[in-house]
Amino acid sequence: MTFSPNYSKRFIKHYLRLSSVERNAVDKKLSILFSNPSHPSLRTKLVRGNDGLYECSINMDIRVLWTYESGTILLLVDVGHHDILDKL
């Protein structure tokens, strides 16, 4: 199953702050996320204390926060370094 993405304003703002190398890594992992959100390389998991909010890893430092919207759409909530989890 392929998922369609929606992007929050926060995601877009923080995505544009990443370096071009980081954005390239995010783009590659997002293509995996859109085709299979539970792919092992993403290390997808629920964010504790936030029902329905998931995180996946781009690399050991960068994370993407996302949630499902109506079954086949992913809402990309935020992207950034691991400390974005502290800002929820």
C-alpha cells in the first residue's frame, strides 16, 4: 500500500532549516515511509504519551514525527534533530 503525504507548516519550516545533505537523507527515507511505514530501516515507533503520533528515524540524529489521517494519508508533523521530541 502506498500512502499519500500531507505536510504541516511546522514540518515544512523545519525541513527547510536542514542542510542539503540532511534534506536528501530525509527525502530518501520519506519515500520508504510512504510505501511502507513499518519498514525496519525506519525504526518506526509510537511516541510515548502522544496517542497516534509516530516517529521514524532518518539517521541516528534526525527524526520525523507523523500520524495517520484517514487510513491512507500520512500527516508529517515535524522533522529535525532528536530533540524535537522534547518540544512536543
